Amino acid sequence: MTPLFISVLLAAMCLECRAQKDNVLQGKGEETAAAGGTVTLHCLYNSSSSSGNYLFWYKQDGNNSPKFILSRLSGDQGETAAEFKERFSSTLDSSIRSAPLKIQKLQLSDSAVYYCALQPTVTGNTKTLYKNLWSKDNRILHNIH
């Protein structure tokens, strides 16, 4: 039997980054792995923040909006969305400015674009947060509330 292969596309996102001092870097553009296996998606970051860094991972499949996977402040501090807790994990290592995402027991449904994002990823006040996403042709701005 031919193994199923999972393909994930990596994309970096850093909205409102200060003078390009704050950014995220994701190595390869695409990773391929066999169903049932494990893959680690790398994310390195640069930040001018001295008060700690907050990194986020999102998953976007098809034409759907990005889904929050997890956030990390330092070590394992942060939160993970319920649907991702069993197979998705990350640890922020501030000494090497890294927050890789590990996906275990890969499934075909894991094929998607994964975004690593550095705080801030949203704008607005503390009661109502807005995230702006441009459509693929950059003509329509979508607000997610």
C-alpha cells in the first residue's frame, strides 16, 4: 500500500511589527511527511520586546479563515485550542528565539498552510479585537471579530 503524504505550507506573519526589527522566519516553504508520522515546522523570531515574546500558530486550509492552534509566551506557558491539544505542541525557547510546531500522528486533514505569528497579531481594544485579512487578490479587506 502506498503511504499517504501530508504536505504543509509555511507562511510567516507579523502584523504591526516595529520597523522590521520584529519578524518571524520559517525555513522551508513546504514540508512533506507520511500519514501517521511526525513533522516539526520551524519558526524563528526577532523581537525588540524586552517584556517577553508571545508567539502564535495558525492553520489555514482551503478558502477557510486561519484557525488558532496555540500560543506560547515562554516554555510551555500559553494556551492550545481544544481540537489541537492531543497532537499539536510547541515550546518557545527565548535563548535561540525559536517556537517550532510539532504535529504528531499526521492525518490527511493536516495538509494546510501554517502561520507562525509574533505578537501583536491583532489590533483594537481589550474588549473587541479585530484582525484584518486581505483577500487573495488584495482587493477586499475582511475583518474577523
